[in-house]
Amino acid sequence: MHDVVIIVNGPFYVLHALTLYEQLASQKHVSIVVTYVKSIHTYLESLNLTLRTLVFYDTSSIPEIRLKHPLQARQIVAQARQRCRPLVNRFQDAEVYYSGDQVDLVELMLIMGLRRRNRIVNFGLPPYKIVRDQPANLQESIYLRFMRYLTGAHYYYGSIEGSPLNAHYALFDSRACGISEQVFDYDPAVLRKYCYRPPSRPIAPSVLFMENDLGGMFYDYQQTTEAIIRELMAIGCSIHIKPHPRLGYSKFLDNLPVTILPAEIPCQLMTYSFDVAMAVGCTSMVDFLLLGRPVFALDRIYRYQNLDEGGYFVEYLAKEPRLQKAGVTVPLPATVAELCRAVQATALQPR
């Protein structure tokens, strides 16, 4: 049996990884490598999958590579390459899948090391479109060459289409490195199989509130969140808080009559677990809508400190390619009262 290695660097790709696992596990030895987000490793470990290897690389503390510190940069890359060497040496003639060009340094060293004796496939399907940019100045041009010298990999500058932040990033250029693309979406049957099942049936109508501590982005974040929860409970809803897998949740919620769900489970795997879902500034809402589940974006109820950022996210939801293709729009209630009326109207629809 040949080997398959699946590299996962964020919650968005867990379902894609499980789709690959379900397709290939009966024919090949499957290994999964998780970088950056420890909770993903914790979740996959809890599934007791039949894997050859399940590995986690903590990349959260790796320093940023800077032009003005070339000796330190060489040391950082050398240490990352050394960490990856045991895994790189283990595989030959394997299929290696990873997601997108936004890779951390350890993931890059894995890809560059494994590509010598294995077939590498980029299955990236990011939740936003990356636009290729020209370097903005001479320093950025030098930085691309510097990264090429340090890592052996090509880089390019890219930005998120439509973002008001005017930021672009140095990204791994998989095409220039001769890596093939095999873009696919996850299998809905896999979602059904691994969907989260609460220990006991939630009181209906049940609300999944995808939350993390966003107090720094909004005016009166705690007061607004408490008002939403209070009014939803007043119409009989049970509230279930889904923390961010890496950032957690706002601790003031511990003082409210809500249920805190396991942070390590990707929110896409809760699509069928509750009657209604809602969030602010959360791309995962798209998956709920595409599967016909009631979901509400709260971006017009909360008051963004940066109005451009709030406007950008509302525009993103309006122009998200998969939603446009499906002809689906995201409900955006403007007030808590409007939200409650919408929840009452839709919460009891059949799952």
C-alpha cells in the first residue's frame, strides 16, 4: 500500500482532510500532519482514525523572518528544516496533499523536503480570493529573493480581493515550484458522518453562536453580545457558544446561562447540530448557507470601530463566489429585534 500524507493548517480544511481520508484509507496508508492549531490535532486524535501517523508541529512561536536580521533568519529556517527532517525522511513515492499558498515555515519545509521523493498536490480552496500583486517597492523585491535563497522556494505577493486593509503578504508560489493543483470541495456525506452530536438534545429552538473575543474590533462588544443572548433567551432559545479553535471565547460568557461547546471541533461539523447559527465576522457561515441551514450574520448589529472593515465583510458575504454560484444571500438583520423575529420564523424548520 502506498502512503498518503495530508497537511492541515487551519480549521477550514479539516473536512477536506476527512474527505480525502474516507476516499483513500481503504487503499493506502494515511498520515495527517497538523501545523499551528493544536486543537485540530486534538479533534482528529479524538476520532480514532486508522492512521499511520498523526503529528502536530507547533509553529505559533516561530519568529518572523526579517531582512535586517539575515543571520537570525538563516537560523530560523535551519531549525524549521531540522524539525521536519524525521518526517521528510520517512516517506518516498507518497502522495502529499496540502492546502493553499498561505503556509507557515514548518509547512513550507515539509513541502519542499517531501517534494524531492514524493508527489505534492495543492488542494487549496481558500474562503477568499487571493490576487497576485507586484512588489510595492525595492525592499519587497529583495525580500522575495531573500526567501528564495533561504528556503529554496519561490514566493509572490498577494492580497485578499476587496479587502479594505490594503495589506498584501509574501506567499508560497506553488505554481512556480511545479506543484500540481487538484482543487475539490469536501463531501457532504463526510460532514454527515462526522457531524457533532450534543450529549443531549438541545432545547429548541437551539442557537449556535460562533464567537471569539472580538472586543477590540467593536464598540460595546460585551453589551451587544449580552443583549443578543438575553433577547434570544426571552423568546425561548437555548444558546450554545462555539469558541474559536485557536482564540477561544469571551470569558464574560461564563457568567451567562449558555452552553460552551468544545473549541477543537470545527464549526462546519456543527452544521446540522442546532436549529439556527449566527456569528459576526465569520467566514464559516458560508458553509451553513450552502447546505441550506438557517444562519444570520450579525455584522449590522455590532458596531465596528473600523467602518471600512465592517463594510468589507458585508461586501465579502455578498460577493462570496460559492454563494453567488448557488444564488444564496446571507441574512443580515439590522437590529436585535429583527434578528429575534427572523429566528422565530426559521428556527423550527426541519433539519
